[in-house]
Amino acid sequence: MMRSMKLCLVLATAMVFGWVGVAMAGETLDTVKARGFVKAGVNGDVYGFSMPDDKGVWKGLDSDTARAVAAAVFGDANKVEFTALTAVQRLPALQSKEIDVLCRNTTQTLTRETTNGLNFCQVNYYDGQGFLISKKLGVKSAKELDGATVCVLPGTTTEMNAADFFRANGLTWKPVVIEQASELNKAFFAGRCDCLTSDASQLAAHRSVAPNPAEYVLLPEIISKEPLAPVVRHGDDQWFDIVNWVTMSLIEAEELGITSANVDEMLKSENPQIKRFLGVTEGLGKALGLDDKCFYNVIKQVGNYGEIFERNVGPNTKLGLARGLNALWTDGGLMYASPFR
């Protein structure tokens, strides 16, 4: 009888606070809705990931991830404000609530998720650190860089990884540390350092906008694991759930064969997975505290992960990146969404 009374009390409390089957309203979602747009922190000068074009329109894989969040919350992918942040600025900006979400090629690490009080969502790009050099240097391997001057951003995992690599291989190096990525790139392309080190995707992006891209080559070594993902603050589970599942929805849609071009036709599908995903069958959006058509809006307005990848960084862009680890798990990659049910 005592157990029954306790169970009744727990259930009654849960119903009062809305814990049964309904997402609790979180501070961040309430703030975002009251404001009328999502504040997203991004990189301001990485072609293919987040960079304004000549008309001031933000383009890139990370920018599109932020638009997907806006589409889910408001039904309008344009209801997002982009703030360009340096590597040093990005985490404090999120911690101090200057932004709602960080979509800025940021690596998930233990320290950032604990000491820094952050939560990393689904990875939107699997990367690794590499080295970019001028062909004139005649170097074929990073292990030939003994005594090299290396351009590197401060406040990043990149700086630590480079130090570890040179130490582990008994090599010396001279870091050239510049906070602004654009200034760092200028220093490298002006010949102030022998080598530029960063995530391989960023190196490809920087090379693509170099004065003479063909004069530079990526060395074969990849010296780290860099799972890049959107980031939110600790303490607001609902907002974490929204950003996490919106990012996964891009992957799920690609696996289900749903694109921005066919999503309206897919509303007629009899596939129960597709019906749940697109909100024909109610429940998924409500569980997040959003409209049940939230994922429909994401795919209709932004596209699935494959579409986003191809138009921003894929083989037919200036970056020319292959899917590799960022292919779907069914194609030998790591992109894998948890079940939408």
C-alpha cells in the first residue's frame, strides 16, 4: 500500500509539472520565441562552413545547421541572426548567453563538456587535424617539419594537438599564434610561416580562396580526431534536445530518401517512419515542445544532410571534399541518426 501511495504521488507530481509525455518549457526556447529569432555563433571566414557571400548572405554547412534550428522552432529558416566569433570568443559567448547555439566547427572534448559547462549535440562533420604547406617547400610528410614555423590559432584543440605531435616525434617547431583566422591565413600565404595547421576541412577551405590554390598541398598525416558539432549550454535539456534532434533530422531525412524537392510528395507516403518524421502522424514535434511539422519545415527549407554537404563542401564545390567519414552509415561512413520514434 505504501508503494502504491508513493507511486500515485510521483505520478500526480509529474502531471502537475507536465513531465508525462510533454517537453518541459525551457528557458532558452522561451527566450528565443519571445525574441523572434535564433542567435547563432559561427565562424566568419571559413568557405563552405560559415562565411557571408558578396551580398552578405551567410553560406556554409554550419550556417545551414543553424538555419535548420530556426526552421524547426519558427517554421522559417531565415529567423536566425549570425554572429562571427573567433576561436577565443566562441565558448565565452555561449556561456554568457550572447548566443543560443554555437555552430562553429568546434570539437567535442571532455573538458569542454565538463569544466566549460557545455553540451555537444550530434556531430555534423567528422574531421581531423592536418598540415598545409607550399609545394615550394618540397616536404612530403609532416615528420619532415623539424624546426618549421607553424601558423596556428590560439584557444583551440589545434594548438595542443600540434604541440603533442611535434613532441611525440622528437621534432621542434616555432608556433606563430594569431587570433583572427583571416589574419593567420594572410600570414601563411605571405610566407611568414612554413606551415598552416588546422582541421583538414578548414585547410581545404583556406586553400580554395588562396591567391594561387594549386601552389599548396595538404600533407598526408591526419594527427587527431575532430568531431565537430553544434554546442549549447548545460542546464537546459529541452534546448539540447531540440538542437540535437534537429541536427539528426538532417541525417535521418537523407537515409529515408526525403529531400527538399520531394518532401511534399513524401507526405503521402504510407511508410510509418516517414509519416512520424514528417508529422503526418502526430507526436515527435510535440515531444520537443515544437510543432509536429518541425522536421518537415527543416527539410523543405534547408534540405537533408546530403544536400547541405554537396552544395557547400562537396566534390562540385571549390573545396571538393569527398563524403568519407561523413557518408551515411549505410554507405560506410559515420553519419547515423538515433531512431525517430
